[in-house]
Amino acid sequence: GAKHGIINSGYRAIDSLSIEKGYRHWHADLRPDDTPLESGLGFTCKLKSLIPFQGRDRLEKQKEEGLRRRIVCFTIDEKVPFSVRGPFRRHSVVPRA
């Protein structure tokens, strides 16, 4: 890789690279009740094939009915907040539905 300018990077680079790609981290971004469609990871499910998998019926139903919630990523131009709480809207913490 050296001839292409590829160098070693720190392990934490995985975090920022996954954010840029739109992938989610199980340990920080996702909960057990988040579906692949809500998480932006629907492409990982073979819904256009006949391949069976656990939860397929639920995902097909959710896709047909439409999403009621969606996990999104946004950027801010100010200092990076460090908090265990979520973002604020109108002086209140925005709940994670």
C-alpha cells in the first residue's frame, strides 16, 4: 500500500470512517429494538431475494407500512458536545423514540 500513499492509522479512525459512510455501531448507536430499515442498514437485508432470515416478515411489513422513526446522523459547526444526554430542541432533550 505504500506506493499508493496508504499508511497505518489509529483504531479510533474506524469511528469517524463509519460515520462518514453512514454505518452504525452496535455499542453506541443501535439498540436491540432498532431495525435495519430504521438504522439505514436495510441494504444488508436481502429483501429482493427469496433468502429466508430471522425477522424477514417484520421488515417486509415495516417497509410496506413505512417508517415511523429513523436513526439519523447530523453535524454541528460549533464545539463538539460531550454529554450522556441527547440533543436539545426548544430547551428540552430530544427523546430517542
